Amino acid sequence: MCGLAGLWVRAGRMPALTAMAEGMAATLWRRGPDSAGCWTDPEAGIALAHRRLAVVDLSEAGAQPMHSSCGRYVLSFNGEIYNHPALRRELEAAGTQGWRGHSDTETLLALIAARGLEAALQACVGAFAIALWDRHNRTLQLARDRLGEKPLYYGWSEGRLLFASELKALRSVPGFAQGIDPGALSLYLRSNCIAAPWSILRDVYKVPPGHVISLDPDALHAGTGQGQARAFWSLEQVITRPPLALDEHEAERALEELLLDAVGQQVLADVPVGAFLSGGIDSSLITALMCRVSAERVKSFTIGFDHAGFDEAPHARAVAAHLGTEHTELYLGTDQVRDEIPSLPDVYDEPFADSSQLPTLLVSRLARQRVTVALSGDAGDELFCGYNRYLVSRGVWDALRRVPRPLRRVMAGAIGLVPPQGWDRIGPVPMLGAKLGKVARMLRGGLTTREIYRASSEEWHGALPLLADPGLTSRVDAMEPLRASPEEAMMQWDMAGYLTDDILVKVDRASMASSLEVRVPLLDHRVVELAWGLPLQFKKRDGRGKHLLRRILSRHVPDALIDRPKAGFAVPVGAWLRGELRDWAEDLLSPAALAETAPFDVPAIRQRWDQHVAGSHDWTGSLWGILMFQAWARRWGAKC
């Protein structure tokens, strides 16, 4: 994993082209602490820069920006091509010779020269963001992997095209002064992240997952717009393919074989590799498969917390002991976790408010002390029906739908009679109060699949806390369900939105802040395509999700070690806001502070803050979103 940056200007407009590009890349040094490179063509007005985290081929032969042997292409690349040894053998069989080293970057560049960019990307198994300059046609192509594991921003400032792995690189260019995009702010308030292709800044965009953006001299002269986008892979096409003709046992064998192959490819590196291990189904399975394919004892890592109901470390410790991993565990006190909060606007240099960003940041720092690459179990929920909102049966919702809405509202009100902390004390389900709060929101709605999904996934229900809502819609808003079942509709929406715009952003920024590369075997696109080819009953059985993953894992880890209610990777932010973080939050949520940054509905936000502090409601998610926006705006001096 690395960081890329660059700019394209009209010839003669930027005499300090190299210095500008190097300055952009310097802001990304944590993404690539091992070396830096820059290439410029002043006549064309193009500059590509790169920061390298050396993982495959640590020699200078893997340095970037890299030129194709034919001289036509220059590439700045962030990511890994996991099947590059097989691709290199194909190229050699077709006559490619004269390799300089053994990096996946060189293999990718040779593949592009031989087949063209889109065909090359379709052949790749990997996670990547790419800036490719074609010296013959003077065109720039920006591309991003199928599911959006690696980030890539691009946008316009004073007629210049800027592009980079993170927004901070664009901000480093003199004259860059884009303000907040009100439409993007509205998207952020709904889900605490910003959906591609939008960014928080005007005239700055994200390359959509699975797409190539082509920009030619005409686009450069126009100095605006999103460029020509072409999809080389489509989740919608995958979902609508005919189902696979496999019975359950055949599907289980095929899935295990494919996961073993994916993990086997992803443990290959010229640096130490480990695994994040929470003790849940997904991370336990990935770690178990690593133990199968790794020649050395697997290193695993987990974080523990000294707060009841939020500590997953004992579960991870038990799984690690059973698998025989070399396990590292670090217990953190409340003060240590809270002390990381001021750094979040720099780590996530776009507003982002998933509170699990804190433990993800800390476990990445822990792992980086011993490894350079870590495998993660992310995406198991979205692919194999793991989230709680998927597990309520259609029959339950159909029965509730027959209850008159006034009576449902009474039921919702009854839930609210017990404060969230009271529900948390009743039973063993983690964060029961917050979960029942979502149920209450569902009961007040129309109970269509879309309404249930929005009630369980959005932070503000009804009107957003803005004086004027621009009404910008996301890709998920416009996406009709492609499968009949409510579970699969919600899985589709989560794959297209929540996974890409929240989970993968969280992991990328947190890991890169410690110069750690994280790989996600469950997002090998072959696994994604297999999962969507299987029927729902292979994923959800007897009210539980991840049926096939559980069956595979049971051959490696006893069921007793993983059978427990789903908790998530959480920290007690809600309690901290009522206690140790109250002064910090009050400062950011003061009427003056809110009025300074955006056209907020201040009374609506203050009402939620007062209710949360009083303990009558749990508004952690929506308040954390406002607080992270306010902290980000204050750090970067941003305003609408």
C-alpha cells in the first residue's frame, strides 16, 4: 500500500510543477514512509508523484512512478495485485521479457501495455488505485478497484486537475480553497460518511469503485466536471447473474477452496504479515485459514478495553490459543482511547464518524510494531447476511406491518419509556438500548424494506438538521433491489454504500496512519461473485447469519468459542459524551460554533444533545457525526 498524487495543468501554467507534485506527495508520507518518487513532463503539464510502502520487491526495481518498457505509459499505483505471479507467467508465455524486478507494479504495467487498461484490470485480483499517463495520446486515466478498498480523489482548482489518495494532498497546492459542498454535507449527516463519487469539497470527487475515469486535453481545458467514467466491473451485474448450480455441500467446498486461495495469495509479501483477530466469525475464519497456508506461525493482534460490554479481547485470546497463533493483546484504558480523538480530523481528512474508527486506529498501531501487512475479516456481514437488520424474519415484519401504525407508535413509545442505560442492564445483548432504539424508529415507519433499512442505518430520521437540505441522493438511494428478499436487498445496499464508504474508508485511513497495509480476503472479487451466486438459505439459517462461514469455521474452531451475540468493534463513546468528553463536545456543539461552520438547525442539534446528556435518549451516532464534522471543520478551516 502506498500513496499517489499528481496534477495536470495547461502547458506553461505551472513552472514549479515538480515542486507542487512533491509537496502533494509529502503530505502522504505515512502511506509510504520507505521512499518517494516524482516524474514530470513540463511540455504536457503533467506530474505524477508517489510515496512507497515497500511490500513486494523491496529494491529500487519496485520504485514509482514506473515507466512501461515500451515507453508509452507512466504509472503511479497504490495497492496490491495478488495474482501477479500468475499474470507474469502469462505475459512471459506471450513473449514479454526484460523484467527489471519482481514487483506487482511492473507486472501490472506490462499487462496494461499488452492488453490495455480495462482488460488488464479485469484480469487482476487485487485492491488498487491507479493514475496512468498515456504519453502517446496525452490522456490521464484514474482507476479504482472493484469494491473501493483503495481511495482516489480528483478535482479542479483554478483550472488545474489535482488527484491524490487523500484530500490533504490536494489542499497542499497553493490556491486550493474549495469550500464545503452542501449536498455532500447532507449525505454525510445521514450516514456519517460521504458516498462516492462525492467528496465534502466542491468540485472534488472520488473515483467510483470499479470505474476508470478518462481525462483528455479537452477535459483539462474545460477545467470542471467528473470526466468520462466507464465501469470495468459492476456489482449490479454480479447480483443479477443466474444462480450457481451447487448444492449446499458443493457450495461449502467451493467457498472454502476459494477462501484458501484468496488468503494464500494475500499472505505473500516480502515483509512480515499478520492478522486482526477479534474472536468473531469473520476474523477467526481468516486467521484459521492463514494458519493453514502460512509457512510460519501466524501473528495475531487484538485490542482490549476496560469497559464492561465493549471488551472482545477474551474471545480473541481463546481463539488465538486454540489456533496456536503468536498473539499480541493490548488493554487500553479510557484515557488512552480518548486521547486519540484530537488526531481524527488529520487521520480522516474528510468528515467521518464511525466510532469504531478509534479501536481500528489503535489495533493498526499495535500490529505495525511487528508486521507491515495485516489481514482483516471485513465484508463477511455484507456478503453472508451477518448484520442484525438482516436477521429479523420476513414473517415478523409482515406481522408488524398488519398492526395499525398508531398502535406501532405506542409500542415504540413503550420502548422509549426505559432509558438506553436501563435496557443495557437488562440482558447480555451488547448495546441493547441502542439496538432497541433502532427498532422503535422502524416501528414508527411504514415497514417497507427501504424504510426498515433507512431506520437502521441512518442517523437523522425525518428532516436533517440543516436550514436548507440540498437533497443530494447517493448511489444507494437510486438503487432498486435486484433480489426479491428483504435481506438480500439490504445486503446489496450495504455492499454498494456502507461497506465502500464507511468500513473500507475506516480501515484504509486508520491503517495508513501507522503505515500498515490491510488486506481483505473476503473482498477478493471471486469470493464476492461466488457469494452472490448462492441462495439466501446458504447464508441465513434458523435466524442466524453466516451459515456457510460458520460451517467452514467449525472445522477449525469449536462453536463454543464463537457463539455469542454480535457486538461490533465499538467503544463507549455515548457514555464518554455524558462524562469525560462533555466539555469537549459542549465546545463544538455550542450555538456559536455550530453557526460558524454550516447552516445547521441549531435548536434540533441542541435538543438531541440535551436529551443525550440527560440519559433519556441515546443519540451517540448522530451527535458523533456532528462532532466529527465540527472537529474536522475547525482543523481545516472549512466552511460552507
